[in-house]
Amino acid sequence: MSNVYTQKIIVLVGYMSAGKTTIAKEIANRFKLTYYDTDEIIENTFNQSINNIFDKHGELFFRKIEHQVFSEIMNDKNAVIISTGGGLPCYFNNHEFLKYDHVNSIYLKYQPQTLVNRLLADKKNRPLINQLSDEELLEFVSKHLFERNYYYMQAKHILPCDNKSINEILNECISIIDTK
Ligand code: S3P
């Protein structure tokens, strides 16, 4: 395994709870890349949780800031890895960035039921689903994923992740970025 990867901006996309942050941090460590997390940047900038930002300012406000933050990082010429919020590719043409030559984008793809299993424990911190009952979650995630799939599928690499350990997913991501 090499550790000299320096060329492209790596962007991880996928639904809430796909493990984007965990994987991105690990890759950043391995390849000594600058790591960005769009949600974390927004929370730090406003000194508020994403939940609070949605409550106080609304989703559209959040999406505009998210686009601004993402565009700025994408114009950074140094090699970086970005973990994106689950809705990011679906607004303000952010998905167009995923196809740029200097971008290595990976979609961490799961079936709705797997996402629901992962989301059940952490529903309260997620403004789009914190009002839903556990019973409503599967239908919501299935429809939502169906609508979003078009945008996620613009990523250059589609990585099916169901039934894989974090380590397996990490290694598959590394082999993708190591060879491209
Ligand atoms: C969102 C996903 C969240 C966060 C916000 C909206 C979405 O990020 O950006 O709550 O629209 O799917 P994670 O995917 O990191 O949970």
C-alpha cells in the first residue's frame, strides 16, 4: 500500500450514517491529507449544532452555506479529503463537482434497511428525521434515497457497503484512490 497519494481531491458522498466521516478521517491519516467535513465547518462557523441551524434559520439557509463551504474547499489546490453532509450533492448543482477531472468522488452506497438500522440509534441529532417514529423511518429513507440516488450516482466510484466492516470499506476506498 503506498502512502504517496497527493493528486486529487477525494470527496465521499452518501446518505446519513454511511460512515463518511470515519472513513474520511482514516484516509486523511493514512495519506497525510488535509481533512474537511462540511458539517463540522458549518457547526464551527456558527458555533451551533446542525439541528439548531435548521431550527433557527431553516434548511434553505443551511443548503446555501453548505454550497459555499463546499465550493471553497473544491477550489483549494492542495490535496484534500472531504466528508460531505448527506444532502450536499443534491442541492445547488454540487453534484457537478463530483465529475471534475481533479476530483476522485466515492459514493458509499447502502440499502435503505441498513441505513435505518444505523440511524435508529442517532435519530435525534438529525433534523430531517428527528420527528419521525422508528416505524416511519424505513419508508422515509427508502423514498428519500430513491430521490437522492441520481445525485449520489454522479460520483466516479460507486462502492456497495452493505454487510462490510469499516475496515473492508476503508481498504476498498484506499485501493480506489491509490490507483486512480
Ligand atoms: C443531511 C445530512 C447531515 C447534515 C444535515 C442534512 C441530509 O449530514 O448535513 O443534517 O440532508 O442528509 P450527515 O450525512 O453527516 O449525517
